[in-house]
Amino acid sequence: MKQLRSLDLLRVLAASAVLCLAGCGGTGDVSGKVTYKGAPIQTGVVTVYDSQNGVNSGSIKSDGTYTVANIAPGPVKFTVGTGPIIVGGQLSKNKQAPRDPGPPPVQIPEQYKDKEKSGLTTEIKKGQQQFDLKLEG
């Protein structure tokens, strides 16, 4: 059996490192549309709770779409909040008045604000995936 030369060994190691960096990332991103009684929610926040106690959030856009990035793979639970934005236990105070305050928040059932009661769950895999949040009530 022919022995690997130093240059060949370096090539194998470099190729392995590139493959690991490309495929060993370890997180997933989820995006989708949030609807309540079939209509898109136009403002709010989607929060994802992973099985490793990680918490990641993403804003709901005016067309009802959201994206949450860097989620650990495995089972996750979602919450949806549509009220005022809370930062550090206090209402966010924006010193500049927005040009367009946007639509008023939609009132959704309280269950969707609690990860244990929302019923919104899925399995996250590495990479990009789609999961629509269809709220009823």
C-alpha cells in the first residue's frame, strides 16, 4: 500500500476542514407566515425556544412573514406577541416618532404568548426551513 506524502496529507486535511465548515454549522433558520383566522398578522414578534434553552426572535413584517435565525436543531416551541415591544422589562421608548406607525397590533388569544400553551411546535434541522404559524381562536 502506498504511503501518503506530506502534500497529499495536507490536501486531505484541507478538504476535510472545508467540508466540515460547510456542513457542520449546527444551526437552522426558520421562516414563514403568521396568520390569525386566515389573515396575515402585520406586526409583532415570533420567538423560538429550542431544546437547549436557547431563545431567538424575529420581527413580523407587514406582509405577515417572519424569519428567526441561528436555532439549535431539534424540537422547538414558538410564541407570537403582537403588543408593544418590551425591552429589559420596560416599554421601548423610541425618541424619534416613526413616519408611519404601521397597523395597530392584532389582539390574539393569550395562549399564543405562552410557549407551553401555544401548541406551535416543529423540528428544526440544520439550514433553512419553512414553518407557517396559523393562529386560530
